[in-house]
Amino acid sequence: MSEKYEISGTVETVTEVETFPSGFTKRTLVINTGGEYPQTIPVEFVKDKTDLLNDLSKGQCVIASINIRGREYNGKYFCNIQGWKLDKGASTMQAAAQTAATEPAQASNQDTLDDIPF
């Protein structure tokens, strides 16, 4: 799998670190994708990557680089999204694009035709 996957949006929630008896740790970031059909997507960060979620706040724009993991267990198939990189300073342009996608168009075609200088 050589493709690079990213999810961009705003922080919906960040869970506390879960530590298991084996010493394995994980933390989940839920990203709201915005747009016309917004999705709330949980992205798991494991081991030392849990620290990437420190200092995040609800509504903050982020871009998560992810891997999609799949497995079979007792004849059932499962998948999860695992984050490995997080850009906390997502550009203002991307945030504006998401906002513009959620807002209805303000001007009609007639309005733009009246602005022609000739």
C-alpha cells in the first residue's frame, strides 16, 4: 500500500490515553470533516504517537496522516484508521474552504452578470 491518506477537518473530541496490561497505549482523535455531508471520523494514535494529540482543542483545524488497517477475527472483518502524523497548524485556506463548503451560495448568476464593466 503506497498511497498516502489524509483526513482534514476540525477537532470534535480527544480521548484520554488508554493503557492496557501489556503496556500498549492508545488515544483517539475524532475529526469532523465539515462540508455538505460532514462525517465524524475516529482516528487512533498508538504508543509514542499519543503525544501528538496534546494541546488540541475542540474546533481546531487539523490534518491527520493515516493508515487504514484491516483484519479478520472469527470470520468477521474489522478495520480501523490509525494516525501517524498530525498537522495542528492546518492552513487558514483549508479552514476557509471547509467553511465555504458548508455555507450556501450568497450571490446568484444575475448578480455577477451586472458587475461586468462593459
